Amino acid sequence: MKEKLLGFAHLARPANLPTAAADILAGIAIGLFFENIAAIAFLKENLLSVLSLIFSSVFLYAGGVVFNDVFDAKLDAVERPERAIPSGLIPIRQAVCFGIFLMVIGVVLAFNCNLVAGGISIVLTIAIVLYDAYFKQFRFLGPLNMGICRGLNLLLGMSIVAVLSNWCISLVPVVYIFAITLISRGEVHGNNKKHIVWAGILYAIVITTMALIVVLHTDNELVLVPFLILFGILIFRPLFTAYRENSPKNIKKAVISGVLSLVVMNACWVAGFLNWQLALAVLLLLPLSMILSKLFAVT
């Protein structure tokens, strides 16, 4: 029984889940700033809505990666036979039921916040399933679809104020996830230097865009700088290593670092639009992700 429960846990990718929670916290920070709402008072008065959105995002993400393994079962039987489904630990029917359960809970929790959040959760669910079932096979549409999922997740956090007037900010994580997905194309066989170069260019665009958005709308640029530097170091250092030695091992490390660094990216948004104290609180999700990544697969 214990082994089977661990199998279900592996399907849900626990190390990735704090990054989904961080998306929501960043989205909330952005939404509150542009609606000129006092953050601390709002968070205290609307704690239930905040928790509903955080856990909605976590459940939707978990359901998405479960279905990723469901649709990849035949491929994983060849490339990753040790995983829960191809190893026979979790029957595919049980995995499907698990994924549906997680996604339904995620949507219900979003509607518990407000109708805007509920609507976004439905669109996000559709985008997740489309990626898992079909679009990930395409070189351009796959990474784009994955990026859209992350952008919608940021919008889910912004929806706590029931308006999406600055939705265009959600395009930034779309570009970032597009870059990570490009890198991951060489995770099994290596030989993806061209993709790594493009990913590096996209990373630079993301960092520059984040800095410009904050500078144009706030006077928190000095607060943002240390978080942005940390973000840059964490994503570029393994990327350079993967370019120099273009092996599956180094590529996988670059992908893992890119995924886990989403926490830092979101801390940057919080630092830029709220304050460094709350940004540090978001940053605490990073060591949690790193610890979990030692126990559970990230990719």
C-alpha cells in the first residue's frame, strides 16, 4: 500500500507543485497592485480565497502531470520504464481517475473564489489536456501550449480581484516556459545546442521585460534587482553548462533548474509590485521544491 501511495505521489510531481503556488502568489501581487488594494489587509480578509486559488492551481498542475504520464505511457515504457505507469505500479485506469479527481477539485476550488477564477480554471484545464494529449508532439505549438498553461496560471492568481486589466503580463511566463520546453527536447538524447541558444535568448528577453514592466509601473527597481540577479544566475548557469557539454544529464539539470526557478521568477514579481518581505516569503518555496526534487522526478 505504501509503495502504491508513493507511486501516485510520483505521478503528481510534488517538487513542481510549489512553483504553481508561487504563480498564484505572484498573480495576486500583480492584481492587488494595479487595483490599488492594500495587500496585507486584503490577504488577511480574503485568506480563504487566497488558499482556494493556491490549492486550485496545485491540484490542476498535479492533474496535468498525471495525464502527461497517462498519454506518454507507451513512450515511457521504452525511455522511462521505471515510472509508475509503465512499471505496472499504477494501472493506467487508476491514473486516469486520479488525474480527473485532481482536476475537478482544482476547478471547484477556483469557483469557490469567484466566477472569473472559475472560468480561467476551465480554460486552463482544457489547455493542459490539449498539451498532454496532442500539442506536445509539435516543435512550436507544444512549447507554446505549455507556456500558455503557465500564463493562465498567473492569470488565475490575478483573478482574485475579479478583473484582468493587465492580463498582458501573463505573456512573460509564456515565453519563459517556451524556453524551458525547448531545452527539454534534448533531455533523452542530447544534441540540442541550437535549442539552448534560443532558450538563452528567450531567457534574456524575459528578464529584460520583467525589469522594464516593474520600472515603468513602480519605484521598486532597487528591491527587484537582487531577486532578478538570483533568477538570472539560477537559470543561466546550468544552461551554459548544458551548452558546453551537451549531454542528456546536463540538459536535464538545465530543465530542472528552469522549472524550479519559477519560484524565483514569481518572487521577482512580488518584490517589484509589493515588497521584499513578501517576496522572501515566496522565495521560501524554492528550498521546499529543491528538497522534493531529490525525492521525486521534476521532468
